[in-house]
Amino acid sequence: MSFGSSLQSARALIVGASQGIGLGFVRQLVADGRFDQVYGTYRRPETAGGLMALAADHPHLTPLPMDVTAEDSMVQAVATLQATDPRLHLVVYCVGLLHDGDFQPEKSVRQLTSDQLLRSFQVNAVGAALLTKHLLPLLKHDQPSVFGAISAKVGSIGDNHLGGWYGYRASKAALNMLIKTASLEYARKSPNTIFALLHPGTTDTRLSQPFQRGVSPDKLFSVSRTVAQLMTVIDGLEPADSGDFLSWDGQQLPW
Ligand SMILES: NC(=O)c1ccc[n+]([C@@H]2O[C@H](COP(=O)([O-])OP(=O)(O)OC[C@H]3O[C@@H](n4cnc5c(N)ncnc54)[C@H](OP(=O)(O)O)[C@@H]3O)[C@@H](O)[C@H]2O)c1
């Protein structure tokens, strides 16, 4: 049975829901009658206006503060979740970092710095891995659950023909390995949980904005289109798919 066909009175947690694809997920899930409770995390109120406005209109949406580089903020958010109901059915890790002011994707080995590489790993990979630790008790129950992590095709080692973007590529490859490895442990400890690494396709968000010039309009997805496509993939997941690296159209991607 696919994950989507089992969903009712479900609870979802979207991590990194202040903007972009994460906010798009929250927008779609609050309108999806299969979900009773939706939680969306934000790092700073300054960029979370859209999430707060949505929550004002939807009492079953709860914004939760969480900076994925501060593990204690994860612990606090998980405690809040557990206090209401110790079950989650869907988690989507939508946090990601490609550029931020002076922090720009490296075009050459000459631009590599320890600080930038470590920050890429911390935000893009380590945060998701720590959540697999803290969320195990909430994902482990007798109903199906999904932990989806938004990865990126540029994190595929086999598909790397262009080079560049060292920190982003390597941190997404690390995310893939961490989540694949967690999927194997969960298969023993929480066999109803399905993990998926999801490539969203180029999507019109802050993250892709500086790099959209070379992308043809039919290959640049709106956030709502991306979320609808990824929800179709998530709904179709079956236990045998756990740990797969999947594109927005459901195709397997090479590691
Ligand atoms: N857009 C694309 O074309 C594309 C393509 C392939 C993969 N992806 C992946 O898709 C995911 C979503 O990206 P997006 O395009 O929606 O980008 P985005 O609009 O820039 O959103 C990124 C999100 O990550 C959050 N975030 C960053 N650092 C954080 C931290 N330390 N703690 C908690 N949250 C943090 C941001 O919060 P703030 O508002 O606080 O900054 C924001 O909510 C990312 O994993 C990205 O790598 C995107």
C-alpha cells in the first residue's frame, strides 16, 4: 500500500518553512484534508512573515522556531511536538544553503575555505541527520510515516560532469549518505518509516534566483508546481522505496 493511501488525521512537520519550497509544502498541506496538524519551522521571524500569516488563517498550523545549526533548538521543538501528540506521519527537511551574501558557491579550488565548506555541511547535511536522531520516537508507531529530505541532483557523484559548487555538491552527497544510512537503521527500529531523498528540479526561489538566467522557462518550476510534484512522489512511496534518491518525476537518480 502506498504512503498516501494510508493517510488520515495525519500530522506533518516541515523543517525550513519560512520561504521557498518549505513554505510551499506548508501551504499545500494546510489545504490537504488528510492532515489534522501541520508544524512549520522557521529560523528567524524576519523571513517568516508568510508562514505567520498562513498560521493566522489556519489554526491547525503551528510555527515552531528551529535553527538546524543549534541542536538545543531541535530538542525544544521536538518537546513541543511530543507534548501534544507523540506521532508524526510526514517530515520534510526543506532547509538548504547555496549562497548568502559573501558566501557564494565555489567555482574553483582557489575559493575553498574551511568555514564555507563546514557551514554547507552543517546546514545541508548535519541538520537532517540530527533530526533523524531526535524524531525517531515520533516516527516510530504503527502507522506509515515518511521522512523526506530535499536533496539536489548536483549532489549526485555519478552525474557530476560540470564541476564547481564544491560545498553545495559535497554537502548534498553527504546528506544522501546520512539519510540512506538512517533508512537502514530505521528499517530495523521503525519499520513503518520510509525515507526519501528528493530532487525538486530547478524551482523559482531565493536559492536559485541568481542562477536562473540559463534555465529555460519550461524547466523553471513554480514553488506550487514543485510541491505538487514532490507530494505525488511522496504519496506513491512504498516501504521498498526507503532510502531512494528520487527526482521530482519519481525517477531514480544515480548516487
Ligand atoms: N530552488 C531550487 O532550484 C532547488 C534545486 C535543488 C534543490 N533545492 C533544495 O531545496 C531545498 C529548499 O530550497 P529553496 O529553494 O526553497 O530555498 P530558500 O527559498 O532559500 O529556502 C531555504 C530555507 O532554508 C532555511 N534555512 C537556511 N538555513 C537554516 C538554518 N540554519 N536553520 C533553519 N533553517 C534554515 C531558510 O530559512 P531563512 O528564511 O531563515 O533563511 C529557508 O526557509 C534546499 O534543500 C535546496 O538545496 C532547491
